[in-house]
Amino acid sequence: MEYNFREIEKKWRQNWKDTNAYKVSNDSPKPSFYVLDMFPYPSGAGLHVGHPLGYIASDIFSRYKRLKGFNVLHPMGFDSFGLPAEQYALETGQHPAVTTEKNIETFKAQLDKIGFCYDWSREVRTSDPSYYKWTQKIFLNLFNSYFCNTCKQAKPITELIEKYKTKGGSSFTAEEWNAFSDTEQADILMKRRLAFSKFGEVNWCEALGTVLANDEVVNGVSERGGHPVEKKKMRQWYLRITAYADRLLQGLETVQFSDAMKEMQRNWIGKSEGAEMEFGIRDLKLGINVYTTRPDTIFGVDFLVVAPEHPIVNSLVSEEQKRAIDEYLTYVKSRSDRERQSEVKQITGCFTGAYATNPFNGKPIPVWIAEYVLAGYGTGAIMAVPCGDQRDFAFAKHFNISITNIIGEHYNGEEANSTKEATLQNSGFLDGMLMKDAIAVAINKIEELGIGKRKVNYRMRDAGFSRQRYWGEPFPIIWKDEIAVPLAENDLPLDLPFAEKYGPGPNGEGPLANMEEWVNVGGSLNKQVDLTPNPSPKERELLDRLEEKTTDKKAYGYINSTPQEWINTLAFAKQNRHNPTEAEDALWQLVRNRNVGGYKFRRQHPVSSFIPDFVCLDRNLIIEIDGGYHNEAEQNIFDIARENWLKEYGFEIIRFTNDALLKDIANVKKAIIEKIKEIEEKAESSPAPLLWRGGGEVSAKRETSTMPGYAGSSWYFLRYMDPHNTETFCDRQASDYWNQVDVYIGGTEHAVGHLLYSRMWTKVLFDLGYIGFDEPFKKLVNQGMIQGSSRFVYREKGTNKFYSRDIISDENYFDKIHVDVNIVDGVELDIEEFKKWKNGEFLNSELVLSDGTFICGSEVEKMSKSKYNTVNPDVLVDKYGADTFRMYEMFLGPVEQSKPWDTKGIEGVHRFLKKLWRLFYTDANPATNAPGKQVWNDEKPNDAEYKILHKTIKKIEQDTENFSYNTAVAAFMIAVNEMADAKCFKKEILSQLLVILSPYAPHVTEELWNLLGCDGSILVAAYPTLEEKYLIEATKEYPVSINGKMRSSVNLPTEVTEEEARQAVLSTEAVTKWLEGKEVKKFIFVKGRMINVVL
RNA sequence: GCCCCGGUGGUGAAAUUGGUAGACACGCAGGACUUAAAAUCCUGUUUACAGCAAUGUAAGUAACGGUUCAACUCCGUUCCGGGGCACCA
């Protein structure tokens, strides 16, 4: 009888399947334990040996915990929405649902071969409607929630609406709120929702006609095809993860992640504390807000720098600098993100001509613009302190700006010094203070003077949540006019419609936009949402008046002729708003926030089918800003006709030319105020009878984006707890029972993506009361990457001759070609296989050998099919069995460590299992055909044998708890070696050894367990209890050092006293030799450890 | 540039609170069994020097320095490798 792993493993896998051995119940008196793997994306390539590393580690831990008496949840599923399937569909026309299904089957078959203890009845797939129904539901929870800034948690948006209705908001009263139209209210609410929509920049690839995700853009060109990619503003969905920045930081204190992982998350969140303060601009009634973390350096400010994109720039530029600034702005616009990033060290900038005033010493400070200041961080403007900041220093040197030194000798004139330890000089009221102390003093002063305030900034941005893609969750959102209307819960799931083509839609929309029937819900919409317009009281009044006046609305031009036209008008207006001309922006800066006359102005706001540049609805005033083309005769006629229409609606119109406005904005302001006064004095200043809403047939469109890959993975760990629930995503009882994931195993590549998003979703669900914990993962273990070890053959350039690596002196004369690692033994090429490889591509090549062998070159690279360095676990499992494969992967080294794969050592582990087998049965003798015999027996073990066992139990427990599996495997080897040496074949010992080994090698241990005649399955055996009494030693071999160097050893009773030890040691021969003629200065005795004699 | 994590035999790697550096394997060398091969078993394997040998002496955990009776382990400086962030004020 011998270790026939193929039969054994097949037999037990079937048995475990038949008996539902891995099925886990939510109803158990045992304590719960949750071990989770990061679920895989089912790619077409299948598994390579790198994938199972983490799965094996978690499987061992699950089995161990189970033996220890826990009810262990250890599920697996698939992150099955995503880009590769869609790209594959684009190329081959195969539907992603089909390829995904196929890939999952392959994955499961491969995983099953390795013998994992997953409860497959709990499998989830993110692309399954029964799963994404709940992804959509949670999205709606996010959509219908806001972040309360006082209680720092998510709350239902209905509470906010109630507050607005009764108490108003920060910039409007309750009355005003109630008078707002639906659109206005929706816009305000959108600014608070946790999942929200706004215009944002996306990567637009004109050549591909599509929007690309960040990871599809490499160095400014598309990953596929290498086409240029530009930034484009489009409506996008976002998650307001910034609201949770602080809690995401604090939560890190409560979880066991590696320091590196925590650090990465902290960096990503990028919290910085400082102050925001205003610098007044001379001769202009303007101020520039800057953000700084070093207010202590305020007296060292030599210039201000504003981001080129900052809206204030236009108002700052002086007449003399206008040309230069325009040129610089043109230059900045011409620069791609790629250039800006790759040429960081290149210093560019331009002086605006404006001067700010240092509020503390009145010093004039030149204001510059430069691309090194980012519009998106802080206020988009900085105070530059060249003596303390290297970038500011380089800038000052480059443009010859004089540098003020406020840190004395700490500044050497050669480079900036960002120390906080210097004593301040030339710093007014801060003089003589240590910089780190001065920070608080300066902030207090700033607040006292009312020129600024303490401010915390985060580098993290809100997370983009929409993709112009097909293979993802559709948004349960319908756009009614400009308002996002959520689907009702019982209309979920909103199924992803079946697609036959996967090309992009119009205007940068995703493939779904091409499916008109699906997109246009219009009149066909019945139960989903009430799409009847709900006019505000003011609108209602206007509508009524209009109804009285006319029966033919279209004749009056009051409304668009079709709903579609109206929607187009709205969209067009929105687009205009986001692409203002220079002059428009300047005027907007002037009139926004009720800055002029206290009236609210809107820009690019539809009035019927017209979109005036600016409109004040309160005073029926329209402001038009004309570019040069308005001088042309044809345009002039149109302008007049349009004015007449608008006048008929009751509007007054004033016009300015671009140039006039930019030249003298103060004058423009005066003109507007005068006009308003004029209107106010008129008797008939009643509001204009206008409509800003479409009429006629009810119409709406579905959101055509889909959710990103991380949507489904942000909450999947909850679904495993209660996977078949049709009432809710996870029953509260189930999540209370299983609670947090106790151990989560996966790679570091998700450090700032998945791990942050799932932490945020957990916090939101916690805030809303759906679950009882606000961190999803208690402990995170990062498995290392298994790299590939590539092999190369070298072909002389321009020939068909290959040379063995060791006879090549200069690689430059050769083409280096990847060769399949599976046809190379170590570095020696299997020449026969090589000739057959790639359908005989190298059949006629000449190989120049050295000493009869052909040696390959080698290099460690990422494991990938294209590098021919992948090793398929199936092959190894076939050859050595799953138990050997599992143990070998663990034996390779610490789980967290990355290492190149090397199949060589697997023999050693396989030998170990065979040796284990021989403790039970001898091998059959093929020569004599004599079968192997049973060697195990029922004899009572002796103390020495108990000692081997319990020593091992102790070590395995420690190592397993610490995920130190490589040393655990070594401990098993030691145990088996010792038992073999001691001829310990006793059932009592062996059966316990099997139990502790079973998490590592489940198949062979189950077989032997049964052969021993033990009860039931080893999967549910009791973990042996450690009995310390067998480990107590009567004597100990104490190492003896002389002056710290190991010289000898002495056998002493364990409970020896120092004095006894001293006498014993000093009288041993080996020691007396060293003592000759010297005096013992010190005798160090560490009980149970060692002895050191100092001479 | 900044922030993490590493650096130990020919190779993968071990080493509780500082306490016998190299466990356990791979590979290699030699041997046993065998007609032979496979399988299995045994011995040796950090380096240098001395010795037939057991063994002894010296050096040794990237480099240098420090703390300590004692340092792979703690501290400082430098070098190398891996990962992350990258104009974040």
C-alpha cells in the first residue's frame, strides 16, 4: 500500500461534496469566525501559481479555526463585471455574459482541484442581477443620504429637506426654499448627496470615440492603440468619499493592517492642517485666498502664485502684462497633463502685474501665475516663501525675485530649508519664536484679525463613480428634465439590457446610450416614477397666467415644440455654462453670489428656447455679452429678432461687447446697477411670464453610464453572510452574528482603491443603521506577489543560430527571446521540446551547445502569459497532488513576501508526505509484488513520543495563528523525521498529528484518519490540547560563552540556581582552560537561556 | 525628491522579550541497496587556516561606527534592492 495521492484526493473531494461538508449555517451556538479572500476577476487566462497563494493561506486558517471550535464562514465568489470581458466582446463579438460564465467555470474547476473548503452555496457574482439589485439599492441609499457636518455621519436626505423646508439652509431661508423650482431644489440637494452627479473631467479619446478610465491611459495616450487622450468635461457620478476622510483616518487606528498599508491610505487621504487667509490686491477691490500649512512663515512671503486656471486671473491682469499672460495661458492650455507631469522640473510662470499686500507688514507682494500651483488643491493659490520651500525658491531664482530670509543662518542662499526648528527673524511679532511654536500663534492672529481661519485640507478627491461602459451595473436613475430621479426599490434590479454591439454611444456616452428603447422611458414609463412636472408656486402662477392668455403656446415661442427639444436646450445650456468665454467668466465673477444689487443672476439659463448669457429672473433683466461676430449684418438681424422675442416675454436687455467688459468691468457693474434701478422704478415690474420647463408629453431618459468595477466589490463581504435574501442585501441578524471579517487576505494592489471604498460603504451602512460595525475588515493580511522566473534563448542577430548563454560574452549581438519556462529544466533547455515549441517555429534553427547542453538566460519578471513564464497549478497538482502543492506554496517563504516561483523544491515537500505515509504503511514492493504492510499500532506511547507530538502542537498553533506557514511546514517535517527516527508508529500519537496537519494537507490526512479507524471526518475532529507537562525538561544544555563568544556548553538541571550554575561552569574543563591566569569579572546567568563568563 | 519595507550560505529561507547564526528544504558531493534505472536510506555541505581524523582557531547576517556581559535583532551614517506617492503649498 502506498501513497496514491491521485485516487485519495479524488475520492475525498467527492465525499466532501456529497456530504456537504463545507456548508456553513448562520444558526450555530459556536462562536463565529469570518475568513475572507479578495474575490477574483475571472479572467480568460485562468489561474497561475501566484493566484492560489492567498487562497491556500486563508483555507488553512479557516480549517484551523474550524477544528478549534469556531463556526467559520469561508466563502468565494467572482468580481465578474469589468473591462476585459467588454474589450474581449468588442474584439470577438462574444457577449461578456457568455465569456464571463465560461471563465468562472474554468476558475472553479481549478480552485476545486486544490481542495479549498469554500461553501459554494454562498457564491456571489457581481454581474448577477440578484446581486447587483442590491448594489443598485445601496447606491440609492448613498444617493438618498447626506453627510451631516455636525454629527459627522450619514443621514437620510429627507431630514435635510425637512430642515430646508422649515429652517432654510445656509444661503437661503425656508420661504425661499419653498419657492424654488424642482430643478433648483434638486441642484441644491445634489450638492449634499453621498452619491451625486456633477460635471467633471474625464479622459476622452477622440480616435476611439470613448471615455477611458484612468488605468486605461498610459503616459497620456490610450493603452490600446496609443491614441491621444484629452481632458473633457462631462456629467459624471461621484461618491462623496471626502466627507469620510477623517473617519477613514481614525478608523485605521482600530484595524490590524500592515503599517505600509495604513501609510498608503494616509498618504492617499493626504490630510494637512493649516490656515486659509486672504491677501488684498492693491488698486482692485479683490482679495486672493491662499492656503498654507506654514502660517509662521508669513513674513517671508515674497510673492503669491495663482493657478493659471483660477477664475480670478482675468481680473488681476494689468494692461501691460495682458499680452504676456495671454501667451502664457495659451501655452498652459496647450500642455497635456502628461507634459505637465513629466516636466515637473521645468519652471514656467508669468507676472500678472498685480500686487497684493502682506496684511502683517503692508509689504507689496507681486502676484504671479504658474502651472506648478494646482487649481484643484486648497484655494488654487499659494503664498510663496522661497527661503523655506524648494519650489518657491527655484521659482524665485528663475525669475529673479528677491528672497527674504526669516530663518537666519538656517538659510544658506543655495537652497530652501523647510525646517520648523529655526528661530524666526525679520518676522514682526513672531520674531525670536521657534517656528513650530509660531504656527499656532500666527493662526490665532490671523483669526483675530479676521483675515483668515484655521483650515484642514485633504488631497483625496471625491471618487468618480460612472463609466461610459457596458459591462457594469446600470444606474437606477432616470433623468427627468435636469433632475435625477431614483427608481423605486421594487423596480430593482434594473437589468442590464442585452447588447449586440458594444461600441460607444454619441457625445461620449457609453454603449447603453445606443439602445434608444431602453434609454427613453418617456410615456411608456408607468410605475417607476411620477414624472409630472411639479412647478414651484411661482412657476405655477406664471403657467396659469399663460394659460389664460393664449391657447397656442408655440406661436408665442414660450415653449419648445417637443419635449426632446426642451431637453436639448437644457443640455446645451449646461454645456455652455461649463465652457465660458473669458468675458463671461469675468462677468460671472462679478455678479455671482448676489454680489450686484443683491439679486441672483444665472448664466446660460434657458428662457424658452433661447439661452441668454446672463439673466436675473427677479428683475427680468438679461445681459448679453457679444463677441466680435455680432458686428456682422446677418447676426445683427438675428440679435434684434431675438431681443424682440425676449422683450415680449417682459425682459429688459443690456448688451456689452467682450472688449468693453474686459477693459472696464467697474463701468459694466455701474451700468447694470443703473438698469436694475430703472426697472425697479417702472410700474409694471412684475415678473416675466416665462416658462423654463418643457411642456407636453412626459419624457425622461435613463442614465446611460454604468457603475465602476469597485461598486460590486465594496460590499460583497456582507452578501456572503446572507446570500439568498430577497428582502434585503443582508439581514441585520446575519451581519450581527458574523460581524466584521476577522481575517481578510489579498494583495496590496487594492490599498487605496477597493479597501478605501469598502471602508466608506461600510461606514455609510453603519450610519444608516443597516449594520452594526463601521470597519469591514478587522485584520488584513497581504500576500506577496509570486513573480515569474523567465528564461531566454539568444539568437545571433540576422541569423537562425542560437547560442548557449554561457558562451556569449556580449548580449548586444543577440536577439533575446522569451522561451517557455516549462520546457526548461533549471536553466537547461529541453532541446527536443524547444524544436516542437510554437508549432515548430524553431525546428530548423541551429543550436550551438556548450558541453552538450544548451543554457538559457534567466530574469525575474511579473508572471504573465506573454513572457512564457507562467506555471499552471493544474500541472503541478496532477503530478504531485493538491496536498503537496498546498504545502509547497506555503513552504516557499512568508506569505507576505514576494518571491519568484521556482518549482524545484516541490520534490522535498512531496517526499515529506511520502515519509508521513510510511509512518502508517510500508510501500509495496514492485519487485516481489508484495503489498505494503500496516506499521501503525495501538501501543501506548512513551514520554519521548508525547514530547515530539506536543512540541509540534505548540509550534503549529503559534505559527498558524501568526500566518507563519513556512515554519509550520518545517515543524511538520521535523516531527515526521523525529517520529521516523524514533520508530513511533503509535495510533494515539499519529492520529493527533493528522488533525494538526489536516488544515495543510486535508486529503491525505482524511485518508489516513479513516485508515486508522477514527470516527467521522477529520474535518470536524477535535484539535488536540497542548499538554505542557510533556515539554518540561529535567535538564538543559546551557551554552557557555566566554566574553560573549560561545565556547562550550554544560548540562544542568532546569531549576538550577545561579550559584550552582557558577560552580558547575567554572569547574568544567573546557572553561578552566580559558580561565587560566584570569579573574572572573562577571558571571551572567539567564535562567533557561545561557551563561556568559566575563574575564 | 518624499514615505514605507527589505538586504543572512550555491538557492528558498530559520532564529520568542537582544541570549548557541544558518532550523527545515532545494541543489551539490560522496556512499548504501540495485544488472540498471526509479524510489528509498546514510554522510557531508558558511568561509579561511591547521589536522589522517575527532576537532581546534579565526572571520562572518550589505558597509562603517555606537550602546551592551552579549547585537541578524536596538541607535546613527552610508550603499544597494523592492513597493508606494509624486509639483498637494
